[in-house]
Amino acid sequence: MCRPLEKYGRSHLKVTELSGQFWCERQVALSLEHPRTETEEMACGSEVHKRLMLELVDEVPVTLQTAEDELYLLMLNVRTGLEQLVKDGKTRELFVFGRAGAFPVVGIIDEVSLDHGRLTLLDHKTRTRPTLPPPPSFLTTEVQVMTYRKLLDDLREGRYVFDDFMQDRNFQESGDISPEFKAQLEAAGVYERISPVDIAREVFGKFRQLPPVSDFIIIRYIHQGSGNHLGDKVVLYDQGIIGQKLVHALQFWNGEREARGVGFRERWKCNYCEYKGVQCRE
Ligand code: SF4
């Protein structure tokens, strides 16, 4: 059996792909070949995330030309987020990188706050119904936020460092940003004479200086229609549990087994799936 990332020319996994396997693994596998179409619910969720992010930062639209531009922008955003976290006690949409097994993984943490010398992760979920979710959807969320916490802690503890990142991204030391991108940054007043690789090195140094991460991760539920806060749930980070879940999930990415569809008791999930009856005939 071939390994799915190689088959689809992908360099890394997303945290949401790993967690999505605990909703329906076949759905994740199908999304590689048939990218998911954005439903009204997903669009509304993205809108809420963007609104929350813009409460803390201004957005500057830019056009990227090269891989160096991408790296520079990514690292500039992460550095801004880390500085904001230390200075103001909170940041949103923080990119994190690392590995699950041998696979490079990336994720975006909705919110990290700093209080009493500890970092706390928070994830926003939007709900169409004005109720908290039932247990089957909560497992997916648990895997998602525990993976974020693992990645952030690996960066903080130096278990995933600058050299690992450069190797995973296959970046070379040389190379500056394109003149077009530089002109856009200058116009926005955010250009700094530093190479993309040096800004990445700086970012990894800043991760190492972060204080410890709390084992309690907050999930905040927001009603899509009204925007009301429905309530919070707390996930207690458990290294053993997330380790086992990732081992199971990675068997699929390693090409050790086919993707599994939902079990008999979870067939109701298929009613919310765009692949039902077309690419998937469960
Ligand atoms: S139809 Fe059901 S089993 Fe098939 S991919 Fe969708 S959720 Fe999974």
C-alpha cells in the first residue's frame, strides 16, 4: 500500500486531518482526492475565527511570489503572535509546527493566553444548535487540542527545533524575499531587513523562552446564529492518550491500513457528509 502524503505530493499533515480521523477516517482520505467543499456551517465558523483574530491584530493583504516569501510571512506572523502573547497576555491564530511520529505536522491554535506564568490554550467551536456537543464529536476536538498542546510544548522544550523545521520544509539557508513582496511590506510599514531563514531562527528561539503550558485546555462554544457564548468544556491533556491516538492515526498515513469508515452506531454521521452515496457507498 502506498503512503497517502507521497501519493498526493504533500509535505506535511494538518492537525485537523489527524483529529478528523476520529470523526471519520474515510472522509479524511476522500478529502485528499476530492477536497471538501465549504458548507455554510464551515464558512460561518471561519467568519467567527476571523472576527476574533481581527479583535487583536490588523490584517495586511499581500501577494506571495516565492517559497521565501511564504516562509518570511509565516515567521513574521508567528513572531508577532509570540511577542503579543508575552506583552499583552494573549494571541490568536498562532501557527505551530512539529512532528507526529516521523510526519511533519502544522496547526493553528485559536487562542493562547498567559496568566500567572502559564500558557493556556483555548479553541473556539461554533454550533448551529444552541447546545453543547454530544460525546462523538467531542473526541475529535480532544485529539485536535491535545495535538496542539503537544506541538507547542515540543517547540517550547526544544524537542522540535529550527533544524528539524528546515529539514521538513526542505529550505536552504540562502534566498531572500522577492522584490515585489518586499515592496508590499515596505508600503505596509512592516518590512525589516532580515532573511526568511534568520526570522525563522529567531521564532524558534522565542518558542524556547515561553513559560510552561497548562494541562487544562478550554473549548469555548459559540452559537452561530446569535453569536452567544453557549458554554465551555475543559480537556485535560494526557500524554499517554494522545500518544496512543496518534499511533493509531499514523497507521493510515504510513500506508499500514486502509482508511476506515464509521461504525454501525455512528452511521448518522454520514447524513452530514458530502461524500455519501457519491464517493462513499457505506
Ligand atoms: S459517508 Fe459516512 S463513512 Fe463515508 S466518508 Fe462520509 S461519514 Fe465517512
